[in-house]
Amino acid sequence: MARLRYKFNPETLLFEVTRISKGKKVVRVVRGFVISLILTVGYYLVYIQYFDMPRSLSIRRSNADMIVQYDLLNKRFQEANEFLSHIQRRDNNVYRATFGLDIIPSSVRDAGFGGTNKYSIFDHSEYAPTLITASRNLDILLKKAYIQSVSFDNIAQSADQIELMVECIPAVQPIALTKNGVRISDVFRRRIDPVFGGVRQHNGVDFAGPIGTTIFCTGNGVVKETKRSYSSGYGNYVVIDHGFGYTTYYAHLQSINVIEGQTVTRGDKIGTLGNTGKSTGPHLHYEVRYLDKPQNPMNYFSTDLTVEEYEEILRTAQSSKNFD
């Protein structure tokens, strides 16, 4: 049954029955739908503007946590960079200085961070400043760590060279002073030549003792030269090249127990004490040269070396040769 609608007629003063056309009904329905749609869309927009949806809220919270973590990471980078800077200062002032290596200037340690913008991939990110700062700090830290690693490799190599150098430098006497009455009969100085007269420089240390007393190599090296001459100059002598600019001379020998090109170690027997060449009595003339300039051998002797320690060096050298 259709619903009736009444409308008051002011002329007749009566309520008269009215009928609504289908067109008006359709218009009313459409108008109601549009109003409902407008209200719904308006509600949604207002909600999105002022309130977060659950998923959106979760993403925002996750992003906020990420920014906090990046900030903490940047602080850790700064702490690590400060610690690495401390190591760099010690590296320049202590480690490299100890081994005679040139310092690495800051222009080298901190170089390589300019030029093209390698962080442009972050330009369109909402968090670009934080991401760029973290990436740059990481790059700086990695670059400094790499240079420091190379420096430590250089130091380690120099340390190995120093260890080798210690073994090669002529640091002991070529003959045991307390054996068979061996003694130092002359030193590095200007003196009157005992054969030709006149003041001349004596470029070594003379060890007087019985003929046949064993003469030992004073540092690791290679036999550079041997010569046998009973009447002039050094007489029978041996020259050993120790590397690092050092050579040693052993003159007036009775016998020679090594050959040119032979590798020798400290404590190896190279000959015996004699009286050959320009000599006024049985003795060993021993010289140390650095870059072919005569040095005072006394400056290279381990003066605090006991007889037992000296003999231990000889035993160690001999046992090493037997082991090889």
C-alpha cells in the first residue's frame, strides 16, 4: 500500500492528498546518496589527516626507531674515529719514529672524500641528512683504517728488517779475549806506523795472541773477498759483507777457512790468528766499515758480554750449522 502524503492548502484551509512523481523520488535518492558519499569521503580525509591508520602508525614508528638507530650509529662512528685518530698520532710519533719511517701526513690520511657527490642516491629520501652523514662517516672510518693497516704492515716489515739487522751488525769481538792470553794490543787511533814510521791513522783494533787462535765472524753476512799474501799489506785476509752498509776486515791471518760467496753467521770460524803481511808480531787486525768508511770497532763491541755469553754465541752458531 502506497504511503499518502498530505499538504495544507491555505486557500481551502484543508489538508489535501499529494502524490510524489517518480522523477522526484529518483532525485531524492540520488541526492541522499551524494550527501552520504560526501560525508564518508570527508570523514576519511579528516581521519587520515589527523589520525594514523594502524599500518601507517606502525610504519611511522618503525621509521622513527630507524632514525634513532642511525643517530646512535653516527655517535659510534664518531667515537671510533676519535679512537682511530689517537692510534694515528701514536703511529706517527712513536711507532714510525722508532723505526725511522716518515710520518703519514693528515693530508694523506684524510684524503679522498671530496669530488663527486657519491651520496646522491639519498637526495630524495625524507631522511637524507641522517643517511648521508652515516654513509660519509663509515667511508671516512674505512679509509683511515685501511691507511693505518698499510702503515702497520710497513712497521712490521721494518721490524723484521731491524731483527735481521741486529743479527748482521758486527756486534761482538772476533776473538775471545780471555782465551790463551789474547789481548787488545792497539786501538782505532792516529799513531806512529810501526813499520814505515810517520803518523798515520790506524783504522782497526789489533788483537795479539798465539798463532793459530781461532777467529770468528762477528755478524751474519756473505764472504766478499779472501786473499792470501804473506809479504805485504793485510797478508792473508777475509772481507765479509754484512749488508745494511757494513763490512768487516780480518787481516794477518795464518789460515783462511771460508771461500768467497759463502754465507756465514755470527760465531762461524773464518780463520786463525797469524803474522802475515805487514805485521810486527802475531795478531789479528780487525776493521769495521760503514759505507766503506772506517769505524771504531770498539763502538760495536758488546762490552757487557761475559765470557760465558760469548762462548754461548759460538756454541749456538756451531749447533746451527750442524743442524742445517
